[in-house]
Amino acid sequence: MTNSLMRYVVFAEADKCKACKKCELACIASHNNMTIKEAVKKRNLFQPRVHVIKTDSVKMPVQCRQCADAPCARVCPTDALVQEDGVVVMRQQYCAACQLCVMACPYGAIELSFIGLPEEGAADAAQPAQSRREVAVRCDVCADWRAKEGKDQGACVEACPVKALHMVTIDEYRAMQR
């Protein structure tokens, strides 16, 4: 059974977005155990899992939409991206950084990033050794961060000053798309 913290998607109201990119900074901070101030200083070193698109006529945060029949999971040759109980789950330890999911995502919501992954056979389970390698990353609705911090909302949702972002269940989101 898929973790209940993952059964959500971040819904964006494009007409409210001001393209301030505070959601991007909150994403970097929450996924890298740092403060917003540290994220501002290190934003060029880390990849946010939400991206703000800004054109002359559109301002919109883009993140994983949890597609019902996810093309990213269908093309993944290593089963790093799989669909379990209708939820796209990333198992980064299996990612070969082949970029097929990046090309298959209809929303442009997946990118490659260097992240720390636990090394196999680490001697100390409390402080496992970390190796940095490139893997595909996408919005995971801050599941780990929300569990650790006891939060109901993703970091990007909390950070949005104009309340353009909302956490909704995957089922609610899919119903809105009909």
C-alpha cells in the first residue's frame, strides 16, 4: 500500500501566481534540510521540484501532476518510477539517470539532480554513508519533510504568499480535470 502522505498533488491557481519563486526556495530548503535563507544562498547548487514558468501572459508553478496512466512510469526501464495504487512513486536508488522520464513527462515536471543516497552496506544505520549521484527528481509533495515536521501542507504551499498553491487529493485533482 502506498504511503498516505503521497496521495496528494499540489494544485496551482495560475491566475493568482505572482512568479515570486518562494515555492522553489521552500522546495529546495525542505528537500535539503536547510533554512530558506540557506536555500537563497545555495539555489544554484540544488534543483527545486517545483518550477515557476513565467511568460508575458502566464505565471505558473509546474510540478508532478500524478497522471492516471503516468507516461514517466511506463517508460522507466529500471522501475525507478512506478505507479502503485494510482500514485507515481520514485525509487531513486534504482534510477539510472537515462532521462526517458524527463522526455515522457507531458508537464516538464521531472529533472535530473545530484542528491545524496544511502550507500549499500553502510556500517552505521543511524548515520548511513551518503553518496551523491544524479537521479531523476520530481515533486513528492514533501512526504518525508511533512512526516518529519508534522505538517499537513507541502513546503511550497506554506511558502506561497498569495495562496496560489493547494494540497488536494489525487482523486480530487483528477475530478477537477474532467
